[in-house]
Amino acid sequence: MARIGVISFSDGRDYVHDGIAGFIGSTEDALVARLADAGHDVVRGSEPVATNALAGSVAREVAAQRVDLTVFHYAVWAFPHFSMLAAEATPGPLLLLSNIDPVQPGMVGMLAAGGALDQIGRRHRRLWGDPAHRDPAQGDLVAQIGSEARAAHAVGALRGSTFGRIGGRPMGMNTAVAATDQWQRTFGIDVEEIDQWEIVRRSELADAGEATKAREWLEQHAGGVHYDGAKLTPELLERQIRSYLAMRELIDDWRLDFSGIKGQPELTAHFATMDIAEAFLNDPYDWNGPKEPHVCATESDMDGALTMQLLKQLSNTPVLFADVRHYHADRDIWDLCNSGQHATWFAARSDDPAENLSRVNFYPEVFFFPAGGASVQHLAAPGQMTLARLTRDDGAYRMQLMAGEFETYDDETNEALMRQSTFEWPHAFARLDARAEDFLSRFGANHIHAVPGDVRDEMRAVCRLAGITLDEFTRT
């Protein structure tokens, strides 16, 4: 959950403030209690703002606690210039919240303050209502505040982070490459350029005993490790595992927050595929136990990795990366399939790695990748999904967003559908809230990303906070 600051505003006339301070306190108590019950860490202003001096000092107190979102709370009429002074001392995102009360004109206070902020171009969101009750028209007020706060946390977490780009543009894929100055200006992200040779070099120095332990763990828990004596051998699998260990070392040495590996064609033709490394970097575990997922995009897809990093912050789960491989028109489903990138967690979405891995098969790589190694094959478990992708239209970022469902069928149908594309790779059968002709005409990349559940409200808030155009797909 996010850290939320709450500052209440009052009337600047002493005799009025004295008469309404108790009402402000009680309404703030109710708001803070509901936010805390929802799991948020709430930082309260030390007292309601009723003077110019308090506007600055209280806002600075709250900002010093590094809150993700600051709520300006209007239970009564409040002098608008207090909000302007507090906003000046508040560096992060703002949400203006008023109660609905026929006696105390908090709504008037919010509108006056919001209009003043509009005049100076200070972006903010406005909500209104009683946090103790769900309004049939507006929905759950506390949930909406939470969505805004989680989005603010996700956007804020990007600033000062570092993306590790391992290798350059893969196979002429322009959509996988972003301008580093645009990333720095828009998102506050630095890009560290690292040669793929570092994976090869470090993998040769990696702990051989660790690689053997990992291989045996995979052989024990996976649905199958299908050695063929050529494209997949124990030695090649351990080479892929040592590449994962090399990446873990690079991440630690360079303090990388998220990353991408080019892979093709150099590594896939002459060393080994990065399928094992990418899958287990994105997983919430490996053979040593639970760990934090590290977003790593195949084909060093920068905008893909950035989308994934945002989704990870919002969902606290691994994030799927896939090609939009095929559309089964007869079923109105899409086969989302790409070598290696799906974290094994998606096979069952279980907290138990053994349950997920029991549905994962490691097959010899296909002819695209002569260096060989294991592909990480499974079918993503069914359920509600949010699918998204940052793309650029004439140089400007847009977030392409939609709801969807992952589906599975009987074993025979699942296999038949997977064999229509590349059986040995991971698959997700997705029913999208988008018409096929609309999707194929507008979608701005070959890669797409997904997390379980519905985080579209949070992604909409991300767009508002980051100044990104929202391009939402729907069948309606």
C-alpha cells in the first residue's frame, strides 16, 4: 500500500475556525481511519491549516515524510490561498477531497482551491463524498484514493531508477529502443548501457556448483526437462543458469532497478538463449527460495520493460511479456507467445514454486536459435487480466490499455492451439476487450504486457500523473 498525506484546511477567520475545528477533526479522523483500514500508511498534518504560516509549515511536515500522494481535505469552507501556499510546499501529486454536507460548504472550498490551482497549471485530481459509505454513482471513495496513491507511488518510484540495457537494438526492432533523454525528462530514469559480452564473461566465472544445484532443482520440480543430446543438454542448461547468475551479479554491481537483454542474434546464435535467465529474473523465486521479481525484458525492449515496471509496482506480482503472436478468429482469442519471457509463476500463479513448475516443460530450442538451450514452455493460468503497453505516436508517449481474460481449455484443445504457432514456447490465450480490427489497426508494438486483476484505474492515474496520453481499447 501507499503512503498518503492528509492535510485539512479551514477558514482563516479566528472566530469561525474556533467554531468548526472540532468538525474538521472528526471528519479527518473518519477519513484517516478508513484509509488505514484499507492498509495505507497515513501521515496526518499536525493541525488544520487556518493561517498562512500553517499552510507552509504543515505541508512541509507532511512532505518530509516522503508521502506518495497528498490529500487536501475540505470539510468546511477554507480560504483558497491556504491551498496555494500548501501546494507550493508540496512537491508530489495532489488530490483534493471534499465532504458532501449541506451545512458545511466543503465542496465550495474544494472548488475555489481547485480553480486557483488550475489557474497556475498545478495538476491535481478531485474527489468528493463520504469515505464511510459507497456512493452508487461514484463508487468506493477510499478505493479511488488508494488507486491514485498507488499510481503516484509507481510513477514516483521510477524517478532516480536505473535501467540496464544489455546489448542494443535487436533485429532492427525500432519499438524496442527509446531515447534516453526522453526517459530522463519524462520519467526520471537513467539508462546504463552494458555489452552482452558481460553475460558471457561473467557466466564463465559463475559458481559451477550453484548451476548444478539449480539444474537438479529444475529436473526435480519441472513437468519435464526434455534433453535431446544436441539443442538441449545438461551442459547447455547449466550455461543458461550461469547466465542468470551473471545477470544477478550485473544487477547488483550496477544497481539496476530493471533491465533488458538483447539476446538476438548474437547470444542465440553463438552462446545460448536467455530464456532461463529472463524467466527466473521475472519470477518471485528461484532454487534458493523467495526473492523480489526483477523486471527483465527480452529483446532489450525499453518501453516494454518500462510498462512492466509500472505494472509490477501496481500489482506486486510478476508481469507477463509476450509477442502478439496469432489471432484465432474462430474463437476470438489471441495467442500471446514469445520465447522465454513468461515467468514460470504464470503457469499456476501459485505462491508454491513447485505447483507452478509442475506445469512447466523445458524443451530444446527451435531452429530460430542455433546455439540451443532450454525454452520455458507452459500455458498461462486463466483469470482476469489487465493488458498494457507504452508506445509512442509521433514521438509522444501513450499508454495503450485494455482489460482481458486468460483462458484455458481441455488438454487436447490447449495443445492443438499451441501447436498452431510454436509449441515449445510459453503461451497465454487471451480474450481481449478490444475488437480485432481495432487492435491491429491501432496497437503500436509487437509486444504486450499483463498482470492479474484490474488495475486500469491505477494505470489511468499513472497517465494523468506522468502527463501521458491514455489510449484505451474497449469493444463498446
